[in-house]
Amino acid sequence: MSSMDDLWNSIVSEHPDESGEFILQKFTEQMEKPENAALRREAYQLLAEEFYFEPEEEEEGDEG
């Protein structure tokens, strides 16, 4: 597979009448296969970018 979108779309086209839960399960099964390691790395990178928050710097000032 060339991308996660391609993988997702291929599953949807193969199972057009199935529920979203079924499609997600099939997608997860495919992502776990060794030959899809590059897609897993891509997914982890996207998740890291989406959910990484820069720590806020505390402002220094008079606290007393």
C-alpha cells in the first residue's frame, strides 16, 4: 500500500455495506501486518505531531 488513505479506501471499496466499526477493525488488522511497518511509522508520526504540545514556559515575576 502506498498510503494510509489508499489502505482505508481499498477496505471501504471492498466492503461498501459494512459499518464504520467493521472498516476500522479491518484497517487495524492491516496496519498490524509486518509489510505495513512504514504505514505504522507514518501513523505514529502523525499522532505525535497532532498530540504533542509544547510545554508552556512559566512567566517569571514577582510572586511575593
